Amino acid sequence: MARILNFIKTLQKNIIFSKRDIKKAFPDIYPARLTEWQKAGYLKKITNNFYISSDLVINEQVLFLISNKIYDPSYVSLETALSYYGLIPEQVFNVTCISTNRIKTFKTVLGNFTFKRVPLELYFGYKTIKCGQLNFKIADKEKTILDYFYQHRHLRTKTDFESVRLNREELQNTLDKQKLEQYLTKYRSKTFVRTINKLIKYIYHD
């Protein structure tokens, strides 16, 4: 019992810890022992490489941090960020993210973590938010909008925009139009640029 308590006390400050973290702190602990502690209810395996303590309190910020850790580099965006900023009415139960790695979904005991890919030149526009001892990366509002419509490039018309149910009043009051337009200059697709210009008109003038 003392061994597992010391193990958890040492590693739980990381919130989520990898096999490398474990090996560094406890070089004599082997996979069989981790399996034993999982069965005993002390640990939860999130992916093949990451674990959390079973008594970790799970909230939105913790889920965001976990998403950043299990697939690096990545930041929270898309539907999750739209919901986080109050830009869509729906509550999102899965965590959606952007990465430069290939598209991937992790189905875990905490829910699904989905990662969509962008090329390296479009991996920008995120910030680090500090919440107590937690730090997580999330797209700002402007990049969230661009990420979402970049991943849903079939959405091009006013009817399409309406189907997303964006909170236009919130966008009008809080979106930095100049920053959005500056970000847009980094996109090479003329079709996508036209779509976003239509979206800007929809948000502010239509």
C-alpha cells in the first residue's frame, strides 16, 4: 500500500503521466505492476502510454490538459472550443482538437478525444490558459472559427452557416474581426478565403 501511495503522490502532480515519467521516477516498476494497480482500482489507463490516478477529479480543464498530452503537438479547437466560448448552443461531450499529426481518435474511459490535422503552416492561433495548477492549449476564438470551417469545407453558404447555429450576437461582441482577417491571409485556398469572407458578412451584416 505504501508503494502505490508514494507512486501516486509523486506522479499525480502531472495530472496525467506517461510510461516515460514512470520509468524516470520509478525505474524498478514494470508493466505487470501497473496492470496490477489498474485491476486494484488505483490507476486508470487512458492510452497505451498514459495513465491517471483513479481518484483524479475530472472536469473540463483536466480533459483539455489530457488531450494536449496524449497527442502532441495539439490544441483544443473545433466543436469543443466553439462550445467553450459559447459560440454554439450544444454541449460537446467529446474533446476535439487540432494537430499537425495524422487524424486520430482515442476512445478512452474518459470519453473520446478526436484530433484533426492541419499543415504545419496553419498550426497557430492558440493560447495557453492557466487554471490553478493546470495549463492547457486552446485555439482563440478567431482560429476556432477558421479551424472549424477548414475541417468542414463543404459549408459555404448562408444556409450552411445557419445550420451550425453560431451565436452571432456573441461573435459580433467578442470576435476580433481584424485578427480573423489577418489569420485568413495565411490560407492559400481561394475557395476557403471566399467562404470565410461570406461568413464574416453573415456575422456582421446579413
